[in-house]
Amino acid sequence: MNFKNRDIISINDFSKQELLYILKVAKSMEKNPNPDLLKDKVLATLFFEPSTRTRLSFISAMEQLNGKVMGFTNIETTSVKKGESLWDTIKMVEAYSDSIAIRHPLEGAARLAAEASCKPVINAGDGANQHPTQTMLDLYTIQKVKGKLDNLSIGFLGDLKYGRTVHSLTIALSHFNPKFYFIAPAALQMPQTYLDELKEKKIKFVTESNLLKVSKKLDILYDTRIQKERFPDPVEYEKYKGVYKLDMSLLPHIKKDLKIMHPLPRVGEIDPSLDETDHAVYFEQAANGIPVRKALLVLVLGKVK
Ligand code: CP
């Protein structure tokens, strides 16, 4: 397996063996601090959209390995405002860095950046399309909290139409004989293209709008925010924004060992009273971004084979 100089754009580009190998390297990153592994390396973080977890965990992962970070979070301060193309921006940034993490509102922007750059590009989220590094930390979390990835019943709740984390994770988990429960109002259900792909792979799935009808069957409940910024019509967003809210009243309707995940940020869909229960793993999930992103950086920068 060779990850050196490899772009991380879509979860579809990774085999089951490669995903398991990344999780193995992440585990070793968590065990062994390896402080000088990225000493001479520079990561550029180009965030054309807001982020807390993804950007800061990339920075923290890089700095904990003694690498350096540069980049921007606000295009107002860049030459993009003067009309510079994404292609030209990337051509410049590749000259200043060893790897580029990019978040962009347009689907396909990370792929375009990878075509422009000779240095490895990491997709930190492209529109409603994919968020592959989130998926890898989600897999890492599931493996940790359930002790396995195989044969799990996984419910996805909320905005499955625009939720890129759901799209990527569904594809990755398809390697592990899951049963999926897609729980959303009809207008926010999983896009048909993903459902067709699951059918082709003979993966079992159910679509449902009522959480309580299926909640007792679940090993994992992966909750998501209704993605306000992706709705073309704000009136539609207002219609769906409070459609699901998880709180203590859910507890009689779930398995004792159900784990609740969420890519965060949450904006009202999980009541903080659940945070102290054994079900809540969303903060641990976000913290797992550090070993997983360390693993990805050392692999694509050729410091670990
Ligand atoms: N999970 C996630 O992508 O969070 P941020 O938008 O804060 O990076």
C-alpha cells in the first residue's frame, strides 16, 4: 500500500483494506506521539467555508508533529476577491507548501484542486458532496466504541439530502455488511443515486421518517444538522429546521448500548442533557480527528509507509 503523494478527495477512491490500514496508522498515532515526524513539512489550509473541527484539528495534528501550517479562512483577504481562479490559487499554494487541505462550497472543487496541484490535496468538505476525512474519523470512532465495524445497524437522522458526512460514511460502511436506516422527512431523504448504489451492492436499507419506529433496532444513531446554507429557499429550511430533537425521552426507545454520533456543529437537534449519558460519543468523535488526520498527513507526506 502506498499513500505517498496521494490525494484524498472521495471515499470511493479507497478500498476496504486501505481504510482499515489508515485506522491502524491512526491508532499508532494515538499511542505514540512521534513529535518530529513532520518537522520539515508545511500544510496549507484553504477554507472557503466556515469550519471549527476540521480546520483546527488539521492544524493541531500538524503542529503536534512539529509541522507548520499556513492558509486562510476568509477569501476577503485573498486575491480570489480580485477574480483569481481556483486553479491559479492552487498553483500558487502548491509552491508554498507540501500538502493542501481545502474546504469549498462547490462540489468537485477539491477534485479540481487535485488536478491543479502536484502536491497531495485533501478534501476537507466540498459542498453537499463528500467529507472523506470526517468519514475516516467516524469509522475510527465506531471501531473504538463498538469494538468492530462489521454487521452493525446504523441509523442516519436529519438532513440526509445535503449532509456530505452521511454520503461519505454510507459508502465507507458499505464494505462492512451494514443495515442502514435512513430517517428523514421525504424532502431530505438520501439522494436516489446513493440508494441505487446500495441496491447494486445488495446492502440492506430502510427509509423512514419516524425515528421511534426503528430506534430500538439501532447500534449507532448518526444524527446530523439541517444544513441551512445548502437550502436554495429559506422558507423550506424554516419548515424542517426543528424536525428532530433528541433528548432524554428517547432513552426508553433505544438499545442500552446505542451510541449517538454527530459530526457537529449541533444547532438544537441534540439536547445537552444527553451529553453525560453513555450514549453520547460526539465529542469523543470530534477529538478522534487528531489521530486520524495525523495518520493521513504522515501517509500522504511519505513519512509512514
Ligand atoms: N464536522 C465538521 O466538519 O465540523 P466543522 O464544520 O466545524 O469543520
